[in-house]
Amino acid sequence: MTIIIDPQSSGISGNMIIGALVDLGADENKLKEIMEKSAQIVGEINVTFEKVDKQGIDAVYCHVEMLDKNSHVYYNELVDKINALDLDEDVKKTSLNIFKRIAVAESKVHGKRLEEIHFHEVGASDAVADIIGSVWAYYSLNLDKQKIIGLPIAVGGGQVKTAHGVLPVPAPAVLEILKGLNFKGGPVSSELATPTGCAIYAELCDEIKEFIPLINGEKAGYGAGSKDFEHPNILRIIQSSSITENDKIDVIETNMDHLTGEEIGYLFDVLMEAGASDVSITPIIMKKNRQGSLLKVISKKDKREELVNLIFKETGSLGIRVTPNIHRGLAKREFIKKTFEIEGNEYDVNFKIGYINDEIISKRPEYEDLKKIAEDTGLSLREVKEMIK
């Protein structure tokens, strides 16, 4: 299963994430209990959930009412308080990772050490509830066992009033948290992405993509923001079955008619060691009926120049063809290990399993494992392969 977090239109916040996860099936009664109890380490809150209409989209709004308005806490103190909570260790660990992302961002922005960071909005009871509530709902839906893909965040624009004064949008802490991730301004002059929401997103996402990949969509949950715009102020989380992944590759080719078999074998090895995704060499007939070889190398974009230069160096070729941005479909893959008893000894064999839409399309034992068994036992590789199924 693959989960898509989609903050492209209206950004992201902690309560929007919670609302979307409740819409996907998280237990709102248990979640209310967890959030209110956890927030007590900083201050009292009241949590309510309701279905709201956001420009025609039915969404869940999670409202966290702070009953202690001036609650705040230092980072180190907050860590100790969270560690003392009666929660699953994974929930506490992930929550602390999120708080650390925010603390590190704040420390860089304000030029202070972590232990000097005095949280205001972030350390307040509503943020404690948002982070721990989001993480608890994430684990309750077993999303930790799924691949989480994030789409670019709309951060808004204009200015926002904070405990540190009026700041430009996105706020400096948001910029720090989103370093290396995709985001965009607009579509309104308002803060759309909060430090809390961005830190949760950054911690939970396994990968950030520009667009939704090829998926089989099954269900979508919608979390509502507190503001109203001319467009739906919602965060969408999409639940899908397994996907056929795709990426972009470059294909590098050149014709060769002057290398020996040993030189071609060496070229194959050095290209693979240099990071080629695949190398193939095919016999061909060249002009004037000369026998030659077609070298074809599959490369990731960031390896292309290195591999092209290596081919020039090793072959002396005067011309290399590069076809960039070829789309490649990828089956979902995983490795499993099985133990077999052969002639009185136990051997571990790794299998590469390929899936399309949760159906197994291939199951192959790794050659190096079969080779080792054949060498140890004196059996032929064919005999070992027959025994390993």
C-alpha cells in the first residue's frame, strides 16, 4: 500500500493531518483521549471533531481549544515530559523526532543552542496535541508499514504574526524545516504551512515527488483547515494499493569495433562499479560490414556525465549517443531470506520478489547464494537451483 500526502492547494498543519487521518478511519474517541491526556504535560486542552464543508468538499475539522493560554516549555523539559508519557515507544520516538526538527530549525533561526530554545507556539499544549495525535493516528492505521509519498507544499504568502513578531511567509522556521524538500508560494496571501505541520510531514514522508505516481487509488481522507478561502482549505491524504513505480533514466550508447574481448569485459566491470544501473553489449554489423559491438548503458541522471566521460576514456570513442529522460516502469521489489538444508548443512538463500498490484510476478533466488552452495557441496548449479524453490 502507498499513502500520498497532498498539501499542494492549501498547505499543511497538525490539525489538518489529524482530520485527514480520522477521515481515513482513525478512532476519533481514542484520539481525543490521547491528545488531551498528552497535552497535560504543558496545559489543559479540549479536542473536538466535526464534519465541515470546505467549498463543497466534506472534510473533518479537528479543533484544539487551549484552556491554558500562556502555556510554554523549554525543549529539554519537553523531551523529558514526553518520555514519561504512558504511550507506545514508537509513538514517543517519532513524536520526539518531530519536535527535534522544530527545535533545530528554531535554534538555527535564533542562533541559540537547543537547550536554550524556549518554545512558544510549538511548545504549547495545542502543538503537543497535534504532534502526538498525528503520530498516534499514523501508527493506529499501520501507516508505518506503508510507503509515504509527499507532494509539494503550498506555503502561502504575505506575513504572519508570531511570538517573535510579524514575519514573512513562509516563516524562517518553516524554511529551515523544509530545506531539501519541494514547496511553492501561494495560492493566497496567508500562512498555509505551519512549522508543526511541516515537521510532521518531513518526518513521516519516505519520498517527495512532484506529481502523484501511478497508483490504484482506494480511499481519500480530507482534513480541514481553520481558515476559509475561495478554494477548499483542505489537506488530502490518499490511500492506494501497490503501485508500479516509474522513474526517469538516460540511455547511453556507442558503437565499438576496436576493443578486444578482455577490454570489453573490463569496460563492463568499471561501468557497473561507477554506478551504471545496467550495462549490455550486443554484437552488431557496422558500416563496411565490420563486426562490432553496441554498448548500451542505463544511467540515473546524476551519474550520466561521469559514465559518459568514463566511456570516452576507456574506449577512445569519437561519439556517444545519450537519450535522456526515458521513463522506466519498476515493479515493486523486496528481498526475503529462506533457509534450506542441503547435504546436512543449512544455507541461507535470498530471494528477489517482484510485485505488480500486490500479485507476485517473479521469485528468483540470488545467483551468488546458489553459487556458494554449489561450490560447498560439489553439486552442479542446475541441481542446486532445482532444490531451491
